[in-house]
Amino acid sequence: MEYIISVDAGGTKTTATLYDLKGKSVKVVTTGFGNVLINFEKAVQNIKMAVDELLENQNLKNCLALVLGIAGVTTGNMKERVLSEFEKLTCLKLVINDAQLAHAAFFKGNDGLLTIAGTGSVSLLKKRSA
């Protein structure tokens, strides 16, 4: 089975989901915080633990994409540091912040205002010019 992995890594918890190509959630794993600004090593450990658990009994060659939505990742060189931690996966890798991931999931690529009032409060407006 070909699959895609999506990771939502925030200040409180990390939720990783393995999806089939029809968009059906096959397996979900939750671990500790994933905000790389809190503690990079521990956050990456939590993210990798979730991804590794999803990959158990899966053929790595069938992974088409790994989408990592990580709080704090747009600061400095965090994206590059995170990507280097997932070199073993040869699939397409996308690293964005957790607000961008939530926006994309909710609005399916369309314009919209997103407000998140959780551990970190975030608002994100995305509007394409006509």
C-alpha cells in the first residue's frame, strides 16, 4: 500500500497520521511536544518516535510523502536541521510550521483566516491577489 505521513507537532503534543492515497487515516500515533524551540533534541525525538511507530510493518519504498508541520520550525535554520533527521526516508519531504499545516488541512489550499487558540495562539490569513 502506498501512503503519506502527516505530522502535527505543537507545543503540547505531536500527532502523526498515516494516510492511504484515498485520504483515509490508517494509523495515528501521539507522542510528546514537537516545538523545536522548546528543546530541539527532545522535540525531534518525539516526532521521530511517532513517525517510526507509523512506519512499523510498512514498506519504506511505499512512502510517497512526509509532511511535517512543526511549531517553531520557521526560525533560523530549523527546517534544514529537521530535514537532516529524516534522511533515511527517500520520499518527498515538506517541512512547514504547524499553523500552515492546519490552514492547508482546513481550507484545502483555498484562502481563509485560521485562528488557533491552544498552547500557542495563532492567526493566519492567506489570500491570493486577484
